[in-house]
Amino acid sequence: MKDKLMPFLRYFIPFSLLLFGIQFALINYFLEADLYYSTVSIYSFHVIATLLIYLFLIYVHNTFRDKTGFAFMGCSLFKMLAAVLFLLPMMLSDTPHPFDDIIAFFIPYFLFLIFETIYAVRLINIK
């Protein structure tokens, strides 16, 4: 497990910190946007979800090697549901510019999804 997790973390931590720094600077200093969710809470969601998904994929790969792809698709579905539940309080409130909040959440969502997909494919292709 450690041999599969360390290469992931070696790129995941700088990737997350770089994206966080860019979005934090853009929202707080350049755009000065007042969003419903802070950048810290958005990235906490993404980092925790991505780490849990990858840990689960490693577990599935070690126990049921041929089911890793299905596990990734199922985890992606649950992550999508979790994203909707995470954004639900903002959507139900009287936020003046909900589109800004949704964009601030879904741009990193898709970047983290691409990162997850790359490492899931690498995990599936391990012989």
C-alpha cells in the first residue's frame, strides 16, 4: 500500500497547495469576491475526498484487482453526490451571486477529478 500511496502523495500535496494558492490569491486579492464558502473549506472538501477515494482504490486494487475501474466510477458518483450536498446550503440561501460560488467550487473539482483519473488509470495499469 505504501508503494502506491507515496508516489501519489508526492504529486498530490504540491498540486493541492499550488491550486489553493492560486485560487486564494485570485479570490481574495485580485477579484476581492465575497463568496459563501471560503477557499479553505472548498479545498478541504476536495483534498479529503480525493485522498479517501484514492485510499479506497488502493484497497480495492489490492483485494479485487479486476474491480478497480468500477470502484473508481462508483467513488466518482458518490463524490458528485457529496459535492451537491456540500453546495446545497449555498443554493438554498439568498446568495447574491451563486454562479461565482459554483465556479469557485467546480473548477478545482474538475482539476482534482483529472488528477484522480490519471492516478486511477496508473493504478489499474500496474501489472
